Amino acid sequence: MTEPRTAPHDEPRTAPHPLTRLLQRSTQRVRAFDRRRPLVWDLLVTGFFVVAALVDAAGGWRNTAPNTAVPGWLIFLLSTALSLPLLWRRRRPMAALTVMVAASLVSSWTGAMLQASLIQMIVLFSVAMWLPLKTLGVAGLMMTAPLVVGAFRYPENSWDQQIVPYVWAYALVALLGIAVRSRQDYTEALVERARQLEVERDQQAQLATNAERTRIAREMHDIIGHNLSVITTLADGGSYAAAKSPERAAQALTAIGTTSRQALTELRRLLDVLREETPGEAAALAPQPALTDLDQLIDGVRAAGLPVRSTVRGRPDSLPAGRQLTVYRVVQEALTNTLKHGGPEATAYVEVVYGDDGVRATVTDTGTGTGADPTGSLVPSPGDAPGRGLTGMRERTALYDGTLEAGPLRQPAGGWQVRLHLPEELKDSPQ
């Protein structure tokens, strides 16, 4: 068997030739100097061609002129007019070309046929670089006029020899200018696109950072807020029971220790996720809370002194981990708010239902404390940021296109209810 041939694009690229690198470096240096000192560069270019034109005017023009009787002063004047306007080829290329075409017309009419007329092609290149194509066509017609005049005045040579070669030269210069212009426009577009991509990258990074900060703040609120509320309640109850019932105080201290260890475990889990570790290492430490942990959550709230009844219908096996965490956090936040604001006689009821339309969770309490304000948001404790708990629940719910309703109950007065619905996750149909 013959081995498959390697595609050209799979072949390793060789380093550029030293001469190519030298030319690239030289071109870059010239362009950099031109950008820094445009006037100096224009003076150098103009001075070179003025000297060349005047040297030709000193006597060399007679070798190609059909009429050698043209006065010397006119030759020097025409040579200057055909070279000096190069100084304005950037700022006013059409004005410079007009002066040079007028001098070329006189040169053709008198029969001098100065070779300095070829300097017009430099200005033609500038017109092709910076002006519209319509103007480029006008410039080409203007430069062709002296050729036609010379062919009519001195028809010794054929039209092919006097017009066609110059027209071809003009066309090639114009095409070269258009090519360089297109290349520059393309390079500028790439640079602008790269700048836009950098801006978009920075914006995306900022958005991702803000989203991550919001997620971390939400997780920290759910972990610390709930567990500290339970610990505070247990500590208050234990201090009251210490004098009368040492056994109840010991139970409260045990529950405080258990809740504290649970909070530390969840905090370590969150901080480990934030570290720059491999996903396997972070995931192997401990899973995020799931609906199977609801019983442990409810037991902790009961230990803190809030009577809680719970009902679970269905099984959460097929529910994704993210949705389970959302339901868990919403129930946790609702029970925490009841624990903080429900009052000493409050009770709570948790119901979780798994059905064909998704999962529904309802947390109802009978609190009569600082449960609600007229705007329908939970009244925070003095140390809480306003509305962060309810805002966090709604943000979690919105991630899965769910709905969350939270507000006071009409019957009985003073109660509070939180209702969560997460629809079933849509699965892509097979293609």
C-alpha cells in the first residue's frame, strides 16, 4: 500500500528567506519613518525627482525630443513644474496632477517630450490610493491628453508607440494603487475587528465575573444565613434553658456543633470549587446539596425550635442536580425566614411534589412576627441586606424558567407562603 500524500496545508511551514525578512524589516522601517515624519519623507522624495528632472533638463532631453529648438528657460520651467508638485501629492493630489498635466501638455506641444512627464505616475498612484475611483478615471483621462497632443503634433512615430505603452503603464500604476489601498483597508478592518474582539472579550469577562460574584453571594447567603440563623436560635434557647434544664442546654450545644460543622463543610465545598483545581478534584470533595438532603435540613430546623411537617410525593431520581439544588435552596431560605421572622409560636409545612409537569415545592408557615411588608417581600433582620433572600430565590428560579411566588396568606392572618414551580427540562429531539 502506498502512504497517503500529505495535504499542502498539513506540511510544516518553513522560515522565510533571509532576503524576504530583510525586505520586510526595511519596509516596516520606511513606513514607520513615514508615519513619524511625513513632511521629511515628502521633501526627500520631491528633492530626488526635482534633481533628476533638472539633470535631464541640462541636456539629456535632446536625445529623445523631436524638437530640440525649445528654449532652455522653458525646459527648466517645465522640468520644475513636472517634479515640484510632488510635495503636495498627499494633501492635494488632483491639484498637483493638474499642474503636472498642464506642463506635460506644453512639453508635448513644443516637442520637448520631457521624460520628467513620467513623474505624473507617482501622483496617479496617490490618487488611486486615497481618492474615489471616479476621480481616478478623470486623472487617467487628464494624463492621456498630452499623449494625444504629441501624437497629433509629431506623427513621425505611430500611435502605438506614442500612446499605447504609456496608457498601459498608467493602468498598471492605477491597479497597483488600488491593490495597495485594498490591502490597507483590509489590514485596518482586521485591526478594528481585533480591537472589537478585545473589547467584547473584556466585556464578556466582566459579565462572567459579575455573574460569578452574584452566584457566590447567593450561595454564601444561603449557607451562612441559614446556618447562622439556626445557631442563633439554638444559642438563645440554650441560654434560657441552662438554668432550669441543663439537659436541654446540652442538646442545644450539640445541635449548634452539628449545624456549625455542616456550615463549615458547605463553605469548604464552595471554596474548593473556586480554587484552580481540576474538575475531578473539586467534584470529588463533596456533592452539592440535593433533595435527598431535605430530611437533614428539616431535622436541623426542628432542632432549632421550629416545628416542621413535610410531605414528599414522587421521586427526584430523574431531576438534574442543578434543579435539585434550586429546590433545596428555596426550601432552606423559606424555613430560615420563618425561623427568623415567624415568631415563637410559628410552625411550618413543607410539601414537595414531583409530577409530569416538573417539580413543585410549597413552604407555608403560621408566623405572626415580622413576616411581611405591604410590598410582598420578606422583612430582613437588622444584619441582612434588604431583600437578598427573596432576590436569590427568584434568580435561582429564573435560571430554569421556573416561577416563584412569595407573600402573606390571607387565611390565617400573619402566615406566609412560598410556592416554587420548576418545569420539566426540555430534551432535544433526535435528528
